[in-house]
Amino acid sequence: MRVLGIETSCDETGIGVFDGDPSLLAHAVYSQVAIHAEYGGVVPELASRDHVRKTLPLIRQVLGEAGLAKESIDGVAFTAGPGLIGALLVGAAVGRSLAWAWRVPAIGVHHMEGHLLAPMLDKPAPAFPFVALLVSGGHTQLVAAEAIGRYRLLGESLDDAAGEAFDKTAKILDLPYPGGPALARLAESGDPERYRFPRPMNDRPGLDFSFSGLKTFTLNTLQREMAQTRDPDRTRADIARAFEEAVVDTLVIKCRRALRQGVSKRLVVAGGVSANRRLRARMDEMAAQEESQVFYPRLAFCTDNGVMIACAGWHRLRAGHSDPLAIQPKARWLMEDLPPL
């Protein structure tokens, strides 16, 4: 079964074709970074307009690269939420219209379920059940995944997600957009011993996160140190390293706690922040200590992409799920509300 996936939840237009096993036929992603860089963040109206311009040309490109005619597509999956409502409407309208015109079933996919299943695009794929750390954009969640559609929230961020904290701290450090990758690059040259930042909410039980206070701590440290430093570039790099170490430590500590709850000895780490090299290195160390396995998506599939949406849609369409003609994107959508297969 060949499924076309359309991802337009935020500032990247992602198109992919997936046919199971896993076998990836083709994919392409158009990033709007250049459009939003001028404003230092995503402008929802501009994002929506650019999805309108890019979605259909990218679909033609991907089908052409895969050597597929539209008659070869057996189903269409599109991101139905959560995300920017205008951006979601573009992908949902295009996806549902194409499915109607091609007379194939369509299904709206939960964006975070797409990230959760992204490691299954490669082998070895994680077997259910597993614990999943989802760190993507505005989401930081620990989820117990028993099967596709059977998810239990273990913990989440109570304020800023990890990705948001990276981006906002990058602004504080006067780094270019997108801030998260820029901060990680700067942190590579920083001294990990110069500063030690707090690890928020790790001194109390539970699996929830909070990164807003860490962002404020970074701002206060920067203002104090810049007033007396003779090497501002070195100071900024050292502060970036301290911030990154604090976020990574916090994520690792909470994942260790989740694994020790006995849900599974398998851990999935997915979403844009899962591409962070320091996070991967520390997670690998922790998993070895806990005699556990950790799985990541390949780097190309950590950030938003159409293949993960096609993959999630493939599983649901194969199980007989499909959506009616009504287009109902959701800016907010709990994974626990998804129907099981």
C-alpha cells in the first residue's frame, strides 16, 4: 500500500511516500527558514501562504522522483494537528481533495504520533511497548507507548518545551534564527566546567518538565557576566554550553526515571531536539547503564517531514481507519484521544 504523506503543521512543507516494510520511495522538505529569519520566529500567516505555494509542486516533485503516477497512490495522509491552524488547513485541504479526486481513502494524522513512529522508518525498529521522549517544537513529553494508538502520558513540560527554551535562549544570546541549532553549534566550543546551571524539577518526584526558569537563569547570568567579561564571545559560548548541559541532563534524568518504572527497557527519542548530538551521546550512555535500548530517527527524519506522516497514515489506513470528507484540523490534540488500531 503506497501512502502519500503531507506535513504542514508549522514552517516546513514535507512530502513523502511510504509503502511499508519499511520502504521509503521518496521525500522532500521545503524549509521556510529564510522567510521567518527576518522576524526571528515563525509568522503564522506567512507560513500558511508559503504552504499554499509549495505543497502541490513538492507533491509533483516527490511523485516524479519515485517514478509514480497518481494512480499508484493507495491513500493520502496529512497532518491534522496539533500545529498552526492556518498551516494545518492547507495540508488538510490539499490532502483531502487529492484523495477525493483520486478516489482513495484519506486520514488526518497526529503530528506527534508521526514523530513517535519515525524511528520505525529504519531497521532495527523498536518493538512495542516502549517509552518515548518526544521533543519537538512546542512539545516535550514522556509517553508510554503500548501499541499504535495506545498511549499514556507519563510527563510533560509545564511551561516552555525544550525546543522552545533552546530557541528563546538563542535569542537571549543574540544568535540567528533558527535558534536551537545555532545554540548547539555555539555550545560545542564552550567550557562545560565554567558554569553550572540548575536542573529544573529534578529535585522532586515525577516526570514533568519545566524550562522557563532555566531560560530566565540564563538571561540573568548573561547580563551579570557580560558586565565584567573581557572575552564576550567566550562567555557566550560557555553560557550556551551550560544551558545545553542543563537541558540534556534534565531530559536524561527523567528518561532514566521512566525506564525504571518498568514500562519497558526500550526508549524512543524523537522530534527535532533528538538531532542534538550531546543529547544522543548522553542518552546512549544512560541506556547502557540501565541495560536498555535507545532508538532515534535518522537525522533527516528528526525534524518535521512528510515520511513520518505517511508512515503513521499507512499503519492506520491498513487497519481500515479513514476520515470523512469533512476537514477538521486541530490546533490542540491529545495523543491519548487517538483511537487504537
